[in-house]
Amino acid sequence: MSRIRILSEQLANQIAAGEVVERPASVVKELLENSLDAGATRIDIHVEGSGSGLLRIADNGEGMDGDDVLLCLERHATSKLRDEGQLVAIATLGFRGEAIPSIASVSWLTILSRPREHDLGTRAEIRYGSLQAVHQDGCARGTVIEVRHLFGNMPVRKKFLKSARTEMHHIEEVVKNQALAHPDIGFSLQVDGKEVLSYHPDADLEQRIRAVFRYPGRLLPLQSMTADERGEMELTGYLLLPEVAAAATARLRLLVNNRPVQDTMLRHAVHEGLQGFLMKGYQPAGALLLSIAPDQVDVNVHPSKREVRFRKSEVVHRFVVDQVAAAMGAYQQTLRASLFASSPPQPPTEREPAPWSPSQSEGLPQPQLAVPSFAPLATAEPVVHCQVPLPSTKPVSRPSGAFFPEPAYQAAAVETPASLSPPVSQGTTANYAGLTLIGQLFSLYLLCEKDGEFIVIDQHAAHERLLFGQLRQGYLAAKVPRQALLFPLTVELTPTQAETFDRRTAEVAALGLEADFFGDTTYVVKSVPALVSHVDPGALLRETLDALRGPVQAEGLRPVPQAVDDLLASMACKAAIKAGNRLQPVEMLKLLQQMQAGEVFSHCPHGRPVVKSFSTQEVEKWFHRHGG
């Protein structure tokens, strides 16, 4: 007697349900996909008892006649695939025909549907896979599906459901994802008679993203397309600013051809595109919609279609990285335009005279003097802020490869008008590109005012980003300025560090460090990057070797390896002005000038924001001055 038997239809459906119907949210997902494929413009979801009691999905789609209502209960019955050729270019959300029979096998299922051309609809009632009744019934055009007593015939599966709060969270995530994929469609979610989510139809993508994330702040838009022999790709969507992104990866919603997916490669690409803008532990947040030719993506690699596989994943990865990085570049231009006026700075304005002490002029720049470097100031004397006219904003002539601020042995020169003498008029204010410099707070923050906005700038973060950009450009051009040590320093390395130095000597040299073998694990440091010449050369060499200790990674088209980027960020941090450094007004103005000229200045290379603006209304709210 044969031991191999064919499974019964009921048992096969229950096994399929184990893959397709994981929890109540899985039912909502499958039924929403059917409604969307049916052309619905409005979908209403009603939930009771965390989903195991009742799930009702009603849509105004095409609807089904009596024959189709019965056919949809059969396994692998679908209207979306006609031949095997379509399988390699799937353009619908559902296609396998497993959802309805699988759900029906583990619940009490009721289907009520009517196409436009019929006067009456069809109602079918199924209990745990067994058809109970089919008859005509009056209803609106579209389809209403009710799922009751989910897993009622499988108590073990029901016992594995999480708390009602957790199950509702998963249902809400499903609705939010589909709402983002289809901003032109209206969605509503009611839980025990109370409306939890409501998204109006005919919204644009930005409006829908703001509604889903409940975020009124600034968004980073992505709108790009590429077309070549590899096909077409388009990336649209919006990202939240990196500093408001949450540490939970679930807040980055990814959709491929309007299908919500969980894709590690895409998530990594977004993260890499934001490299240098995200703080440690933070993840990107927002919604990105990737449109790609259907034959370039396989959506049939996961039972619940949560994952996809790209035919040319490296091409997609690089495309997403480039577009996200370009969005951050465009954000720099937007921020620059909002922070700095495009017109030349206005001349100093006169105020009412203020008390003036001769001692207050000490340390202020004199005519034809070089701008002081941002090295830590030795003096602890109070500095009078905002009493110096603006230095010339004409472009500064610098030697090739020079950095600002340079170490003490090479100060940056700036054209200084003869009028830059200690102010005679005690009411003179310092303005730059539309910004009025108020002063310095806690020896760390520059305070400015512009057009009814109060602007705070982190001097260390701003300077660190500028130096990082200059160091990175020097590394890419193999022209990191070096400072020779007057007395070469002997450094004792660990055996691991010595081995790393021997393997990666060229990379160490490209970072501006020059050292020679002296014997055993002893090396002699002859020069260091000029920007960090004040840092202990031995500690700098050891840090560099520790960072480069691992094997050389093949990082594709990445221009600078991650380990080198981290090192450059560390060098910039060491060289930048620190918290507690009191700046002269001319130094503050110079920093603003450098920010305006820099390609990137919104975040330090470790991801901390540089600029924060407060509107007049926000400040007035602090003091309860509503309406004046």
C-alpha cells in the first residue's frame, strides 16, 4: 500500500494559510491588494477584537458577478495572470490566487460583491472552508469581505497572536503603507467603531506622507528618473531631515512598483546616501517609491510578497544612493538660500550709542591684519560681540590646497578694508548676507537674527563639517597638506598596528601621515596632516592604523572607504573650534562666510545639525505673547 497520498483541498488550504495568513494584518494586506487591483478609489477597513473577532474591508472597485464569487474561492484562481509569460513581468499586487481560499479555510468568510452592470450583488458564506450559502443580495457597486473568528478552528495558531495593541499596530502599518503607495485613493480604518486612520483621496504624495507621519516640518524631496539600456528607474518620495529621523528602522517605508517591501539592500542604499548626515544609532525615515520595469524585479520570492529580488541589484543600489545624496545636496542649496541673502551684505547700520569701555577694543582686528585662526584662544578676557563692521565679502585668494583655518604657521589672508578699525560709533552692528549677528552663547553657539527668525549655529559642528569637506577633497585629490615635524617623533606600535602599517602604507600616506620603519615595531613619524598638527602624532598614527586594521573592503563605486571617512571626520573634529572657545566678532563673520561658500554645511560629519531656526511665533509662544 502506497504511503504517499495527495492532501485534501481543505488541508492544502490550511497549510497555505500558514504561509499567507500569519496574523490579522496579513488578512488586511491580502484583501487591500485585491481591492486596489480591482480599481477601487475608496477602501474602508473595520476591525473588532484586534482583528480576530471581525475584519471587514469594503471597496468601490469593479466587483464580481456570481460566477467569479464562486471561482475566487478555488485555489489558484486568479484574473491577473493569463500565461506564464506574464510571470516574469508582474504588474499587479496579487496574482497567485491563494489569499481568498486560504483565509476562508481558517475563518468564517462572507463575500458580498456587485459589478457596475448588475442590479443585484452576490453573497457567499463560507465557514472554515465549507461553502454554506450563495444567493443574490442588494448592495452597492464593489466588494465587501467580512472575516470573522479568525483561527477559530486552529486554537494553536490563535494562541500565538500577540496582544491586541501589537496586532492593531501591524494592521495600521499595512494601511499606512498602502496609503503611501496610492495617495489618490481614500482609506479609513475604524477600530471598535472609532476612526483611527483617515486619508482623503486625491492627495499628492507630500500631503499623504505628512498625513501618515504626522510631520509638519521640512521634508527632503526625491524626484528623479534614469533611462538607459538597463531600463527605466524612477525614485520619488520624501525623507525626514536626518536629525528628526528615529532610531527605529520601521519608519523608513519602501515601496517598489507601489508594493510595500522590506528590502535590506534598498535600506542600506538610503543609509549610504545619507552618510555623514545621520547620527550614530539613527536610521533614515520617510517614504521612498521606486518604479522599475516589471521584468527587472522578481516579486515572487516570498510567500507574503514582502521581499523582492532585483535582476541588477548593484545598479539599483547605486541609483538609490546617488539620488538620496543628490537630494541632500539640493537641501544644502535650499538651506543656503533661506539662511543667507543672495544680495551683497548691507553696510553696518547705526543704533543708539551704547556705553563703551576702551578695554572692549582689545583683541579686535586692526586694518590689514590677517583673520585670526580658529585655534583655541589663549585669552579668557570677555569678548565684545557685534561691535565690528563686516569685513569684505570678496572671494579670498588662497594657495592651492590651503585650508581655513590654517595652523599658526600659515594663516589665511582676507582683504580687510581700511574702515575695519575699532568702531567709533558704539552702535554699529555686524551684518552678513542678511544675517544680523547678535553674539555668542555659552562660548559654543552663534546667535543671529534674520527676517523675524532667531537662528542658532553650533560653531563646532559648522566648522567641523567645513574642515571635513576640505580634508575629503584633499584625500580624493591626493593633496592632503602636510606639516613636517621639527623633531621627528619615535612611536612604538603594537605588532598588529605595525602589520597594518606595512599592508596599507599608501593609504596612511594619502591621509597626510609620513612615517618610516625604525626597527622591530618602532616607527618614526616625520610629518602629519597640517590641519591636525597640534594633535599628538603618535596617537594620530595609532588611531589611523586601528581604523585601517581590517581587510581592504570592496566598496563598489564608493569614492572614499568608510574607514577613511571616519578617520577624516575624527581629524576634522580634533581640528575644529571647540565648545568654550570665545570667538572674536570677525571670526564669527568669517565662519558665516565659510558656511555660505561651503558645498555642505547643514550637519557635521557625525550627523549633528549645524543650524536651528526659531520663528517669531515660536519665541512669542515661550513668553505667552500670543497676538501681541
